[in-house]
Amino acid sequence: QVQLVESGGGLVQAGGSLRLSCAASGSIFSLNVMGWYRQAPGKQRELVATITDITNTNYADSVKGRFTISRDNAKNTVYLQMNSLKPEDTGVYYCNAQYYTGRKYLEVWGQGTLVTVSS
């Protein structure tokens, strides 16, 4: 069973930066797509950024130019560097991974890490 563990959330002032990390563990043959999603109170979960195994990236318009997603395949880890943070970036950030075990394609979610940006 593959598990995702997020870290790096916290409280920052507007204009500040945070780096989130998400490490996958378990029996993984290939980690095809990893991404970050977020959910603010009273809002639906939304895509923030994704990155594929060939490092194609996709960003929400609201974070483009401020956030950078990257991955370290040797560590099965995805990162989200968040700069110029705004109060509207506040929310619980969830890591997601689509992976292949060598037999099956599966998807897994992390438990989330809270990011709070003060004005």
C-alpha cells in the first residue's frame, strides 16, 4: 500500500514563502503524475499544480508565476515552492499521486497540510 506524507505547511505573512514536500512510500514501479490540490473553508478542492514523469507541468492560473512544482524521482518526492503568498492561498494542501505498481495503475491522496497566510 502506497502512502503519501506531506510536510512544510505553516503560518506565514503575505508576501512570504513556504515549501511543501510530499514523499511517497511503498511498492512503486513508476510514479506517473504527482500534484498538489488545496481546499479552503467552504470551497471545493481545486488543482494547484501537477507534474508528470517526464516533467510536464500544469498550474492553476491563480498561482502561475508564484508557485513552482518539482520532483525528485530518486526520493519519490514532489515539492511545491510557494512564493509571494497571498491570504487567498490559505487552505489545506493535499498531495496526490497516480502510480503503477508493476501490475496495476492506482491513485492515492495524502492527509493534507495546513497553509495559513496572514494579511
